[in-house]
Amino acid sequence: MLKGINKQIIEIKCTDNECFDKILLFVNSDKSHLPPEILRKNAVEIASIITGEQRPYENRKYNPAMLTFTLMGAAVLVMLLIALCM
């Protein structure tokens, strides 16, 4: 049941889904002041969870453990190259 008449609604059209045409998201009245970019980002995240699709690459968060292992591997490679040059 909706409380009030003036709710902000975000509509996401699901053209790739054979069962559903669109997703309607009702923005909380206390969050309607947020910038459209933040609302859109949250809407895309929710839609990707519902549809099972992955988010676009630019929205993915970096995994600190993977970054650490990558940097450690690069450091070992540099050390090996220095050792070979001596």
C-alpha cells in the first residue's frame, strides 16, 4: 500500500527478459533529495540482482586482496629482473 500520492518512481525497462517488461522502484520520500546519479546507480544494482545480470565494469568494486597479490607479483618480477641483470 502506498502512503501519499507524490512518490518518485524509477522505471527500468527489461527488454532482454522474456518474462518481465519492466521494474518499478519507488524512491523513499526521505531519499528523494539524493542526486539522480546515486539513485540511478542504486536502481541498476537492484535491477542486476533481480535479473541476475552482472553490473557494468565501471560499477564493480576493486577487490583489495587481488590488488595486493597483483602488486606482490609485480614486485617479485622486478626483483628477479634486477637479480638477472647483476
